[in-house]
Amino acid sequence: MMNVVVANLSRRMTDDNLRWLFGDFGIVNHVSIWVDYEDRSLRFAIVQMRHSKDAEFAIKELSGKRIARRFLWVDRAPKEFGALRRLCAEASRKRKTRRLVGLSLLNPDGDSFFS
């Protein structure tokens, strides 16, 4: 099992859209787009795939691909919070947007993605 970070998403991207997109590469266990306190997309998502080799193939194929007028940034999700926050900040700098604040690493069920 492997978690994948997807950045630079369109605000209109849904969990189902991402599940369909990554489903072409293998079995998707869970998808969650991060949102702010007003329920607006932060343009980041975590996709959990069942098999690591499928996740690696998806990363290779989707990174830099243009989806909904935006070039996706796709990479492995690190295990610890600090590394994930640095990864998100790096992606934000590459997009030349505001820095993200108040990220939550809990999925909608209240469970941690990295347990």
C-alpha cells in the first residue's frame, strides 16, 4: 500500500474524479481532497493505492500531465507530518501561490492517513 500526494488540482476536481483517474493504474483504496475551513479545495489530495508498483506507475505517468487546465504534481507521500508539510510548501512555491496554512492530516472519518 502506498500514499500518493497530488498537487495543483483544479478546484472543481472531486474525490470521484481522482479515483477514476488513478483507477486506470490500479486499485485505489482511498481518495481525499484537502479542504479549508470553508470547505474550499486546497488543491491537494492524498490517494491511497493498494499496490506500490501501481502507485509508482501512476506517479510516473501523471506527474506533469495536464488535467482540467492544470499541470498535476504527483509524488510519494512521506510518512511524517513535517516532511509532508515541507513537500506541500515546495509544491506551493512551484505553483507561485500563497503558502498553505492549517492543513489537516485527518481524512473525513477522523482517522489519520499515515497510521
